Amino acid sequence: MNTLPEAVNHQFSALFASLYHATDDLKIAGAEANLMGDFAQVTDINELCQQLQSLDAEVKVAISNFSSSPHSQRAKKSNSRKKNFSRTRTPSSRLRVKVSGETIEESTIAQTFLKSLRVLGFEQVAKLNKVVSKAPLVSRSPVHGYQSQKRCDGWYITTHVGKRTAIRVLGEISQQLNVAIKFESY
């Protein structure tokens, strides 16, 4: 938002604050509905929260697209350093997990990790109280403000893991549950 005029920048900041507070209010209402046992309302509130979060993300994408448009490029200082286009990221590695007679290999490490946890059983893994990236690995409710959680079978799974972390965590879980597991990375 650095290339936007100050007044516009201020309005976007106010919009983001409003979206954050509205989402927070909905989460509180959802918790209250959950305590009262009104699960239909909880589902509706969760959908509204997701819509607000997607609106927030779409606005941020629009702002970044504005910042990268040709008009804003001309507004930047001419003495800024050029990007090194010869520098590239290496392609991410893949992970294959063999557990309980099943071979799991998805397009990303996070998806492979999630499916491996599903095979191990979310209920059993939740009892182990594992923590990944300062968030519970498996929980019934989402962690406020944490983006890397996937909802799967009524559970919230923290998927912010790299190859090493995925292998370490799955290895620890397999030892604690006495389940044989084998890893292949390439």
C-alpha cells in the first residue's frame, strides 16, 4: 500500500480493522452458539467468517495488483535497485509416506501430511497434544488468526510444515501410536 495516496491508504487500513473486528465478533457469537448447542448457527457463522476472510484476502490481492500495475511502476523512484532475475527458487521437494499399508503421495508436502494424519486417525493424534508452529496440530476449533489450518472431517489441522518437520512429527506420532511408517522424499 506504499504507492497509494495517504487518504486511500488510511481508508484501507480502516477497512481491514473493521473486517478484523467483524470476524472477531462472529467468532465470539459462534463460540456462544456452540456452548448453547445450536450447531446450525455455528455452521452459518463459520461460513460468514470464511467469507469475511476471503474478502480481506481479495482486497489485499487487489491492492498488490494495483501496486504492481505499470502506472504505479512509473511512480516508483528511478534509483531503486533492480531485481536479480537470474535468482530462482528451487522446486519444492515431494514426500511419499507409507502407513498402514497405504501409500500417500500428494502434490504438496502439506497435503501429504494431512492425508497421513487422516490415516493415523485424527482422534488418536489429538490425544497426543502435539504442537506445530505454536499451534495445536489437531484440534476441534480453529486457532484465532492462524491461516495455515485446514478443516478436515470436523477437525482443524495445522498444515504449516516443511519436509523435515512433517517427517519428524509423523515419526513421533507413529512411535507413540505403535504404527509402522516409512518415508521417501525426492
